[in-house]
Amino acid sequence: MGLNDDRALPGGGRSARSGGLFGAGGPTFLTTKVDFVVNWARRNSLWPMPFGTACCAIEMMAAAASNFDIARFGMERMSFSPRQADVLICAGRVPYKLAPVLRRIWDQMPQPKWAISMGACASSGGVFDTYAMVQGIDTIIPVDVYIPGCPPRPEALIYGLMMIQEKVRQETLADHAVNRAEDPRAVARPRAGDAEVKGLTGPFGNSTRQNRIAGLVQSDRVDRPDDRLP
Amino acid sequence: MATKTVEFTVGRSPEMGSQGGIAYAPLHPVDLPEPDLGSEHMLINIGPQHPATHGVLRLVCELDGETVLKVIPHIGYLHTGFEKLGEYRSWNQVVPLTDRMDYLAPLIYNCAYVMSVEKLMGIEVTERCKVVRVIMMELDRIFGHLLWLGTTAIDVGAFTPFLYAFQQREKIYTLHEALTGARITTSATRVGGMMADLPDGWAEAVRDFANGLPATLDEINNLLTTNGIHLGRTQDIGVISGEDAINYGFTGPNLRASGVPYDVRKDRPYYDYETYDFDVPVGEIGDCYDRYLVRMEEMVQSLRILHQALDRLPGGPINVQDPRISLPSKTDCMNDMESMIHHFKLITEGIRAPVGDSWFSVEASKGELGMYVVSDGGTKPVRWRVRPPSFVNLSVIPKLAEGHLMSDLIMINASLDIVLGEIDR
Amino acid sequence: MAHESGSHHPSIPALEGRFGEAVQFHETTAGDQVSVVVDAARIREILEWLKTEPSQHYEFLSDLTAVDFGGGRPLQVVYQLWSLAHRRSLRVKAELPLDALEIDSVEPLWKTADWLEREVYDLFGIEFRGHPDLRRILMPEAYAEGHPLRKDFPLRGRFSRAEQTRRALRQDVEDFYIPLEMELGREPQLVNLSSGDSEAASADAPSED
């Protein structure tokens, strides 16, 4: 297994480019070692930013309390300030009135950052397919991990955080641009193409489809040049 | 037939503060003469995403230095459209919506909703169901108060009570889970009864919990009740008189802390609450400390009710047998056509409530929870209205916080015990 | 319906004796719950009398809401009253035709009504005359789709999801402040405490998070 063997790369051979020890562009001995150290440091000290709104927030509190204790994963430092946080945990329903708040908090978080959509409501709107509710926060911010459940158990939240850790472990600095992309169009788009999604969900005519097809394409970050008061 | 309200005043013993070696020095920062710094008023926005607002409440405050001159609450950041959605769901399908409203005490909401529909339909639930619902509601009153206790303690800087409270809450989570399969979103009730009868050993597990809770309450008592910092942060903060409290629509522990002994369980008893032996604690002054004391005492009283209810838990069926709502047995469905059609209609259309409206209020952990349902004789409510106790309680915050310090505003907000899911609905 | 059985409620004859024609109808539903429908034009007067008259003394307004039955029928404003002294409840209703959705505010009688009336205004579009601060409470102030709890309002709103998302994200910071707050905050510097975002406070002015 040579240094340039793609299979040895943390990303499972995502990059086909070869770089050698000091080659430009591709993964090298140096960059993979740096990746390892950086990822090790990042994944063991993730600071969550709890964006708790409803029932899921209570389970998130339960996860922080003694029975489940996410301190075991280096995450006890709940960072209520977005500027000092790594993982946004969106726990609970997000109405349209709250959507700009969520977007703004995400914008305030520094890179590198990850997002967890905790619970059915945050992931898809859940049972609340009403006039007031955002049907999945991935129309507003890019989401890395979706935790199913209504609400998910604390174990599920911990598992979701561990999946973030696993995701961090596999990242490489070479793919910085892709990993750090913030446009929900690029990141949160379903892996399946539009046609496939349509084929899968079309017959049921559910709101998920409405969103995936219509919402994502148009929910670009809007320009807000007048964001400040005089 | 209303029983005489038994009430007693929660104690503020004179030696408080001398225990634990911390001398209690009353803080009156508002009264201190402030040097005129020629400062201008400041507008500060708290929330909607702020750990001290207990959800997505947003408060805009006008400050003079650190003194709050004006608070303008903004709500609706969690408006989900429950009441609209309820109009598109059949009578039983509304139940899962109710527990997502107050996720701190879901079973009370489950019960209150079906009680209102049962009232409208004229259904009298079985004796066993009554007692089971009393157990559930008292269990969740403790559930809600424990969360309030933990989070409020954090707001005044004490983290340990949060951990103690959550240890006990985990036990209730387990009980919920055994009863319904879910930790928070229980959806335990159905019109005319329960989703299922109690699982084996559940009553004993509740009794175990009820026996274990007083030790934790004592621990938290020792940590907070005479703690100088806690006293300084809560006493004489956010005072409201009984008369004002009524005018502003305060209910629940908040109203009783102001000395008004109004408790729906005593004044409009449902489910034979008049036969349970329990007291209604009331406060004297109506400040944050009284609200704390009243809630602490209420947990003790709930435990008393729990023990009595467990003692009298009768056998027999848990669901009523009423052809309007109960499904025929599977054997009948397979054997005769009428039962089959009946089953089919109940499942596909849902139950039907008679024309009319019904208002039913219960004593939830936050205050008087009213459920108002209007039916046009169909399988869906024309209107399902929730009288949200913490919505009304929260509307008082501009009055309570006026003239206090910024940090007291946080305590006042915490002491009201709000839950945004139910305020915004 | 049970037009007679409501008469055992002591408030009904008293109301009829005092206000005569203004008391239009009364009925008993759900077994023992008495509702009385009164003339909307005199609602304030009637409720004030019910609150202050010693023999009635309904000093507690439990709830204030509205009901839309759809099909062009009038909207009902529903007041749930409770007398702490007499331990009695009474439901008072007033009907408003769809083309005249206006009724007197009872906020001067009960402070509770402040937010409850704002909620009814927000969700049903009923104007309360004399309310000190009548504006939307649950929906955003700039909500353009109408009044959600009206029967002609579709469950998922009038706009597409994409349009709703776009409108939500397009909001300006100023949209989050009411005119009064803008007035208060105009002169001095605005500081944002949210999420401890002190660094952004000076540069960013007020952020909505």
C-alpha cells in the first residue's frame, strides 16, 4: 500500500488525483497526517450550539444531564453563543417566524461547523404540515446529520453526535471547499437526483416532495444589504 | 358540589438564612441612589435564542442603566398551527397534538383534551380510568415542576439541582415509556379511556418513584430554600398582589403564590378530586420566592394524591363500552356483518361528537388549562381551542419586571414557569 | 336546543331582566354548560355588569376566543367567565357578521384580555375597538397570507412553501421591531444580548437571533 494509494486515504479514495509527498492539489503524506491530527482534535472537542425550540430540546437537556451525560464525548460545553460553537443542534420545530433566526445563527458560527437536525419536525416538518412550519431545516441551512424520532431519545442524539465525529474523522483539508460549502443547494440536496426523488415521492404527493423539488431550488440565501440599523 | 378549599400558607420561617452559615443580606439595588451619569436609555433584545428565556421567547427591554423600564415580549416564534391542524384531524387524532404542546407535562394535556370531548359526548369513563388518569396527571405535575425547578435553579446560578431533578425526571420518563412507549410524546389517552391498560408492575413502579422522590426534594430543599444567594435573587422580586393576579388571569401556582387559593381541583373538582385528601399551598407576598415555595409544596401534595390514588386503584375495564366510540371485538367483526361495518366506519371516519360545544378545564402544572371544543356533529372538531395557562401568565411579565434589574427579569421569567410550545401553539 | 334548561342558571334571568332584548339566546350544552348569546354591540356593557354586579361577580375571565363555523356564517366571539366567589361559570357569546368584524375590547375590564384579544385579532381578523395595542401576536407582523384560523384559509397557507421560505428569509432586521421599539432604540445604541453575541453587538447593530 503506497503513500499514493487511494484506498489508504481517509476519505475512502474519493480523490483520484495523485500528489506524492509534496505534490500540489492531491492528498500527500503530509496532508493526511495533518488531517489526522486536525480531525482528532476537532472531533473530540465539539462544542454544540443548542438551538432548542420544543420537545426535542427537553431530550437534549436530558442528554446533558447525568444519566446520559454527553460530557463523555467532549461535548458538555454547551455553547449558547454561536460564535464559539462547532455543531448546531437544531432541536425542535422551526416555524417560518424562526427561520431567519436559525439562518442568522448559522451564519454567525465560524468554520468549521456542522449541523444536526434533531427530530422529525426539524428534519421534515414532522406531523406539522401547516401554514406556519418550515418543512425541514435543510431548506434553510445545510444539514450533516438527521436524527429521526419524535422526539429522538438521548441515545439517538448521542449517536448523531458520534456520526458527526465519524464524519469529521473522514474529512480532509484538501476538500475544504466542498466540506465547508454553506449553500444549502449544494450540500443538503438529496443524493438522489430530482427525477429519482420525484419518482419515489410523487405518487404520495406529500409535502416532502414539494420542498425537495420546489423549495430547495429557490431557497437561496437572500441578500440583506440593509441588515443594520442607521 | 365543591369542597371546602383546604389551604395553608407556605412557610417563610424567620430563621431562614441563618442555616448553612450564609447570612442573608436583602438586596435592594433598585432603591439605591444612583449617581446621575447622564446616561441614555438602552434597548436590549433578549432571544429568541437565548438559554435563559426557556425556549424561543423574545423580550425587548428598555433599560436605564441596569434597571428595566419596559419589557415588550414577543411570542409566536414557535407558532405551529395546532388549532388549525386540529380542525383537519378526527377527534382521536388530536390527542398526539396535545402532548407536543406542553412537552413538560404531556399527560395532563392528553387527559384534558379527551375529558373535554367526553364531556361533549356525555361519556362517563370507568372508575379505573378515572384513577389512572389522576395518577397520570399528578405524576406529570411533578414531572413539570421538576423541570421548572432544575432550569430555574440554573438561572440563579445553581447547577446541582438541575442534575438532581433530572435524575428523578428520568424515572418518570421510564414510567412514561412503560405506559405508552414514548418518553415525552405520550399520546396515552383516547376518547372514552386509554390507549392501553397499565402494564404489569406499573403501579408498583410509580409507588417506588413516589417513595424515592421526597429524599431528592429534601436535598434540593437544603440547597435552595435557605440558600442566601437564592433568597437574595428571589425574595421581593416580581411581586404581584392577589387582586392584580386575578385581573391579569394568573392561574396555577403563580396565582396561589399571591395568596388566592384558586385550584381547579378544589373549586371545580373532576375525577373525584374532592375525595382525595390534599392541601392547596398558598403564598403570602406573591414574589418569585413564594412561587418557588408553592411549587415545592405542590410536589409534596401531588405525592400524597399519588399514594391515595394507588391505594384505591380499582380493577375492571379501563375503556368504556359505548358503541359510538369503542371498536367491536375482532371475533365479532369476523362473524357478523354489522360489527364489521361498525368497525369499518369507526376506523375510516372516526367517532362523531354531537353538535355543541364544551369547555373543560383542569389544573395543569402551569395553571388552569382549558380545552374548548366545538362540534358540528361531524368526525372532526370545528374548533379546538386551548386556553393556554402560560400564555396568560406570561402576559404579566411587563408588569412584573418593571423597575427590577436586568438579572431579576431572568428570574421573574423563570419563576412564571412558561413553556413556549403551549404559549405559541 | 335546551332552551328552557338554561334557565336554572341564576345569571340568565338576571341578564334577561337587566338587558332584555340584548340577550338573544341561551342554551345548555355538554350536560350542564350554559352559554348565552348576546348582542355584540353591547358586549362591553354586559360583561362589565357581570363582573361588577355583586350577585354575579364573574371576576375571572378564563378565556376569550372566537369560532368560525365556515360557510359564511357569522364568527362567534366566546368569553368564558368564572366567578371565584360563587363558583359558577358562564359562557357569553357574541356573533359578528363577516362584513363587520368589530367588537368592543374588554381589556379595560380584564388585563387578561390584552393578549387574548390580540391572538383573536391575529388568527381571525376581528378588530377590538379600544384595545391599546392591537397587532399580530403569533404570526409575524408582515404576514401577508391572512388570518389562519378562518375557515377559508388553507391549512398549508396561501403561498407555496418556496415562497413562504423566501419571504421568511427576506425579512429585514427592522421587521423584528415594532414602531415603539424603533422609537426607543433610535437614539441610543442598540445592543444585542442574544446568544452572548457581544462581538457582533457593536458592528452588527441588533440582530434578530
